[in-house]
Amino acid sequence: MQALFHQLVFTAKTKRWLTLLEVLEEEEHVIAQTMIDQTGFGRRTIMADMRAVRAYFDETIQLVGNEKGYHFSFLDPKGYYEKKQALLDEEKLFLFVDQLAAGKQLDNRQWAAFFGVSSSSFQRMKGQLQALLTQQYGLQMVTKTNLLCGEEASIRQFLYDFYFMSPLYPTDLQEHLRHLHQEKTIVQEGPWQLDATLVNRWLKLIKLRIEQGYCLPDQGKHKNLQGTLVQALDQQVNVALPAPEKAALFLLALDERQFLNPLTQKAFIQVFSQTKEPYLLVRETEGLTYLLFETLLFLMEMFFKLPLLEEEVPESRKKDVLLAAFMNQFSAQKKHYSETIVLSYDLVGPSALKRWIKTEVEAAGKERGLHFVDASLVNRPGVLRHIKITNQILQMRPTGDIELPQFPTKEAIRCILSDYF
């Protein structure tokens, strides 16, 4: 979450540099007006910062240009990211959040001494963090101890965004972050696709908060539904947690890509809907996606919390806005998957020829608006279309394979793919 990351950067110059670098990394070639529009900085400020950035990163990058525009490229990516990370080493807010997450309790004077800053500097830091907590998560810091205060689900969401969604962290946090990112708990195959990365990330935060004495509330009026969610998690993840924690973990770890399949949508609604829908017809799909997300929103509201909205909306309209956002996101994802094809290759010839064929096939796919993914990179293809490409001449070939000449030309590859699609 880039917004959270930037709000944790306290030093104005560092914040400007990181913002400019994000634009350069993404655009590579950028005119000055684009820099102004995307960052909101003045032309003179940008030019001065660019000179300083060029000097600071030195031989790790190539940065050329003037008041008209700039070109950016890497010369030493590893060295560049080390220097970029070093920009955060004096950013105390990152360490402050990490210490709050660990349960450290100090008053304002003690925190100022801990960071080696003046009381007024710490008050400004704390004010910036408090504004972030209030505006984005509805949280506060207890006056005397500075501990996080608010809904437990909101505190966990904030910690998740901090530890797992920021693009960069100070060097001093690296060892802790390596520990948090290690995957240990195994997710077994089961009726639902759970993302192992999400399981392990949320599990680490759950255990941290439970050790500190904070647990999610038990939903007594939905005991049966909570039991169903717990049973679903237990089928695939072996972990000792209270029932409300298991219910929340199952929902947080669901891989939404599985719901591109209407049969999975129906199965989920039938098992987890509060109204129970046992009579959904197999061929009936109209309104199914809406009912699915309505079910998911209800479950999240009961057993964790509703997702955050970027814009402010009245509480009475929040669910409708969330449903509309989910439906739009689902439609975009469905369109992306319809244009995504998993490719496996059965090629003969020297390595250079095989690499060349793969490169040209990918280029030809892009020309047609298709997104090709190598099958070796996809663990669970799900509903994605799968095609095999070969340059072997065989008597019997499965229907659906794409057969190229043994030594194809660029034109032949484009023509064959054009005819196939």
C-alpha cells in the first residue's frame, strides 16, 4: 500500500525523492510536465532534486535530462536498491510502528529519548502517525502508553499493510521482516483454494496479537456459521487457534481467482450463505456473482470486518458501494483471465532456437492483445486456458496444440497464431 508507505516517511526531502523515483522507475522516459502533474512538485524543485538524486545514486543509475524531460535506467540494480533503502534508515516512524506492534509501552518523553530526538520532534512524528491511523483505520493511540487502540480487526489490518504491503523498509527492520515473510504452515489441498502466503502472513499477526492478549470477538449469534468456517479451515490448515480466529483466517486467505468458476461460486454460496441456497440450478448463473460477493461481505462483516473504502461514503451505503467495487474488480479480473493463456512448450533444437521461438510467440501474442504465461510459473491454472506449442513433426497430435515448423520464421509464427486465435 503506497499511501501508507509515503505517510510513514517523515522527512520532506526523502518523501520527494521517493515520489520522483517511483515515476522514473515506472515511466523510464518522462517529460518534465508529466513529472509535475504526477508529483505535484514545482519545476525548480524537481530540477534541484534530480541533480541531487543523480549525485546520490551515482554509478548505480543512468539519469540524463534537463528541464524538458528525463531518461532513467539501471546500471547496478542491487546497488541502487541498497542506496534507496538507506534513505529510510533515519525514518523513525517505521521503527515506531514496529515497536508498537511488539507491544512496547513508553510515554512521550521516553519515546523521544528512545529515538534520540527532541520532545517537539517526537510530537510531530506522533501527530503524523495519529493522523494516518485515524483517517485510514479509525484507530487511536492511548495517551499515556501510546499503545494502539480501536477495533482489533482494524489494528490487524494496519499491521498487515505495514509489514506486507510497503515496497521498502529501513535496514534495521530487515531481519524481523525476513522472519515474518518465512512460510512455515503447510496448506493442504481441499475443496477451497487458500493462498499459502496469505495464510502464513495473517497467521503470524494472529499469533502476535494473541500472545499480547488480544483476540477477535466470538460471534455467538452466528455459532453454526462460525463452525462451518472453522471446519473448512481445519480441512486444509492444521493450526491451534480459537474458533473466531480460525473463521477469520479462512476468509482472509481465500484465493478469489477460484470464483471465476461459476460452479465454485455456487458451491460457496450453498455452504456459507446465511440464508442457505440449496436449490441453485447448475445452469443458473444470472445474479450468481452478486450473490457470491453479498455472501462474502456478510461473512467478512461478521467474522473480521468490511474492507476499507478509499472514498468516504455514508455508512448506510457502504455495503452497496463495496458490492459495486467487488463486481467491477471481478469483471476486470474475468476479462484479464479471458485474455490470459498458459503456454507449455514441446520444442526441439538448440537452446538458442527454443529461446527465440518463445520470445517470438510472446511478441505475437502481445500484438493480438493476449497475455501468455509460461506453464512452469503457474501452480494451479484453474480456469485459465492451456495450450501446448511444438515444433516437432508428429503423426498424432492432440487437438488444440499449436504446431510450428521446425525452424519457423517470425512471419510464420505470427500467421499461425493469427489463424489459431
